[in-house]
Amino acid sequence: MKKRIFILVGMLIVATTTGVCAEENRFIYNKAIELKPITVTVSRTARTISESPASVSIVTNRDIAQTNAKSVADLLKSIEGIYMYDPSGVGATGAVVNMRGFYGGMSSHQLVLVDGIPQNKGKDKLIDWDLLSMDNIESIEIVRGPASALYGDNAMSGVINIITKKPKDKPESKFLASYGSFNTQEYETSTLGTYKQLGYFMGASYKTSDGFRRHGDYDKTHVGGKLDYTINDAQALKLSLDYSQKERGALSWALTEAQIAQDRRQARPGTKNDKSEETKGDVSIVHAWDVSDQVNTEATFYYKYDDANSFYTSGSAESTKREQLDDEDVYGLLLKGGLKQEILGLRHEFTGGVDLERDNFDYEEYNAPYQQRGSLRSDYEVRRDKIGPFLQDEIKLIDPLRLIAGVRYDRVNFDFDDKRTLVNSKKEKMSKVTPRCGMVYMYQRDSSLYVNYAQAFRTPTIGQMFTYASSANPDLKPEDATNYEIGLHHRISELLRTNVSFYWMELDNEIWYDYATNKYQNYGKTSHKGIETSLDFKIVKWLSGFANYTYSRAKNKAGSYSGKYLTNIPMHKASSGLHCTSKFGLSWDLAVTYVGSSYIDSTNNNKLSSFTTADTKVSYEYKAMNVFLAIDNLFAKKFNS
């Protein structure tokens, strides 16, 4: 991958903006390391990181401003425990995020939320990272490790929760324009504020790029808004709307070594006219009610639709082109309540509720030589219904010691209708009880030791079971996992903190693609073990930084590949960075990431080589304007991922 340069110019356009920016600069310049960020993802209630029995990272709005990130996935690449790669090279379509030794190429093992609302597609559990708007992000919470006891069947490797901005008392507007390599252009505008009891946010963005790979052109338009209405001191309503539309060219399919040596930017033969159009919309309504100091409730209804029409080349010539039409509609209802109660002299905090979701997925595929629709190849309808009641109790045993125990029951029903071959139609039911138990010992301020035991459950995707043509396998079993973990959150001083976690996960029936049979199969037994460490520090008032290291060991334990490493999982990954500020509005950021080698085949005969990249950014802020130069892959390192 070659060096990419992005120049971005932005301006905040309100009367109060200048004062706000100056205040933020002083805050960054004098601030000690923040050790008490609040997370709502670990227990579905507000807790500090040191109170959480899990490995947690939080990316703040300030962290986002300091990076070169062009998408939400791009923001995660330097976080411990996460391996991210972007085949588009410009933060466009196709980004893949791996956590805890699970490869995310054709399916995902982590649950992604926006304000607690699931974003994973039913077809493949993947995320359209490029359609998650960055202009409205307040923070991102990353919880590593199984969370099925609270969130159900998608949360096997962890949960990523994107928290959107809350309205501010004073109105604030901004406009951002950027230009970069491969003719990448991005424009973004937003405004937020409060009028009496009504808070509001409105934003719009447009991005276009030729892409790193040839024929990888990309265009995206996004608009979104949010209204927060305070009914009274105890009740509030929130309405969120989001709409995105994108068009892209050919997918970045893998190249052979010979093709890479010849031209690493080339597209696969015959894909010049490949294209895809996708429209995505989301609407949600949330009602929150603090009934009393001891009781609270929250109800969330959401609806999502995702329509896509694409032409792709199945072979190496235009005559092998096919047309796919996807239509997915998802309806969901999340009901949650909390109760604080003293029982037998012990303080209990109960969190319980139920998650309901219906996913209707329609799929058609046609032969389409030279983009002319021909004979029908596939015509499916799939309905997936999910129900998941859960209950968690957090008990304060003694002042520094907490016990957290929870359990969830998930039932998932599939109803597959093959309109062309009725005999293939099938109904399938899957269910699982997933418990969780952890303890947190807070031995000093903002420092704790935790242990955690959790089970996890993950159903196959709609595509893996039914709609991936000859590759689909309707006899797939759900994946089951048992995870053991111990970790440490430690404040060394006001200017230094560290986090360490050790985990060991045993899986049954991990799903993979078997190239021998050209079908998705259950592996049998696999093992995922690893270490995640991080260090945040402030050297002097104007210089701070971070460093982290991840060791991930994922291996087969049964079958013909017993003892072999799982594919596309780097065993070693490390990141470090520096952030330098000045009183004159000038700042500089540097981030370096090392990714170790990984196997690309189940027999472990072929490897992707390790690589190291460096990203840098120089910013200058004057009054309401911020101008910056950002360079990804500073030393033009060529690598494959």
C-alpha cells in the first residue's frame, strides 16, 4: 500500500465557538491522564472502567480529533485487542475488524451498537463501517470478551458501542472539507444545540474517492438528525433518524503474489464495470424514565432497512457477471429496567429486560452478462426472529469487593423459503442459556483487579446457512464458547495508567469456510488465548502518549487441521503514539502500528508477512478555524493484508 496524504480544513461557525475552542486547548494542555471515564456497555448501566469486570477501552471525542481516521473502523486500528484492515485504502467500503482471534472477513463475531441499538446485518453479521457517521460521535466504548449474558448471540468476541453527541446549551455548527490521495474528497457539516426543553443535532456529509485499487471508485451521501426532548426531571424522549446512500465500483478481491509484484493496485480481470448501489435508513425512539431513586426504565423501538443492488464478476470476464438484489428490514424492541435494593444487609443493583427483533431478508440473483439481466439463479426469503430475556445482579459484598452475576436466554427462529426449489425450504430453531459471573476488587482509587467467567452463543448467519448459493450449509450448528479472564486496571500516578488482561476461550463448532468442500462447516473445537496490555502516560504538560501490545493465539483442537493456527489472525500486534500540543494552537500527533505475520490457509503453509506503518498529523487552530495535514503510511511501506 502506498503513502496517502490528506489535507483537511475546518471551521466552526458560531459566535461562541472561539471561546469553546480556547477552553478545550487549555484543558488538553494542562490535563492529567483521565482514569475515570464512564462506560455503559459493560453492564448496560453506567460504571467507571475500574468498576468493570472486563477489558475496556474508550475512544473519546478528543482522541478522534487527534487521529487521521477516515471511518469508525479506522479509529479502532491502534486499540489493543483489535486488528483492522481496510482493503479500499481510503476508509471506504469493506473494512474488517477482528477481536479476540476471530477473523472478520465474511462474518463478524463482535456486536456493534449505536447508542445501544444493534447495527450488525442479519445476512452476514457484518458492519457497513463506512456508513457509520463520524460527525456525531461523542465516544466509542470497546468491551473485549464475551457479552452474550447481556447482549445475546452476536457478542462472542466483544461489543463496540458508539455513543453519539448530546446537545449543548450553546449552539455549535461546523463545516469540514478535505482532499487526499486517489482524488479522495470529503465534505461535512453539522449543527447542534438546545432550545428550551428540546435538544437537537443535524448533520450531512459527502465523500467521493477513486480508491486505492483500480475500478474501486466510491461515492457516499449521508444525512442524520437527533431530537432529545426533556419531558420533566424524570423522563426524556429521544428520536434519531439516519439515511445513507452509497455507490461503489469493484470489490478489492485478493491478488496473487505475481499480480502484486506486477501492480498491487490492479483489479481482478473483468471487473471494470462491477458496481453496487446501497441505500440504508434507520429510525429509533427511546423513552427513559427514572421512576424513583431506586427504579428506572428504558424502552427503545428501532427500524432499519438496507436495500442493495450490485453487479459482480464471478469469473474473469464480463460474460460471467451476475446481479444481486438484497432487501433487509429489521424491527426491534429493547426493554430494560433497573432496581437498587438492599437485601439481607447487602446492596444489590438489578438490571433486567428483554430484547426482541424480527429480520426480513429477501434475496435474488440473476445471470447478467455484460450487465444485462438474464436467467434467475436464486430467489430466497428468510425471516429471523430473536427473543432474549436477561437479568443481572451486582452485589456489593464489602466496600472494595463487588460480585456481578447474570444470565440470558436466547431463542432464534429461522424460516427459509426457497422460491425456486421448494424442497430446500426449511425452518430451524436455536436456543441457548448463557451465564456470566465476575468479581471486581477495587484495592485503591481508580484501580482494580477482576476475574470473569462467561459463556457465549452465536448463531450462523443467514448467508452461511441459506443464501450463499452452493457455499451455504443449512445444517450448521451454533457456536458455543466458554471464556475465562483475569485483568487489572491500575493507576500508577496522576500521569500514568495501565491495563492488563489475560483470557482463555474454548469454542465448540466454530464456523469456517472449507475450501475442500467449498462450503461453510463447523470446525469442531478451537482455542483462543491471549494477552492485552496498554499504557497511557503524560510526560510533561504538553506531551502525552500511549503504548499497547496484543498477543493472540487461535488454534484448531480437532479434525484434520488439529494443532493448526486459524487464518488471518496476527499473533502479535503493537501500537504506540505521541500527542504534542502548544499554547499557540499548533499540535502534532504520531501513531506507529506493528502487525505480526499470519497464516492465510488452514494448512499453515502460506503466510502474510509482518509490517509496520506510521501515521502523522500536524494541526493548527486559530479562532474558529482548524487546518491540518495528515499522512497515513508515512514511510510508504508496502504491505499486504
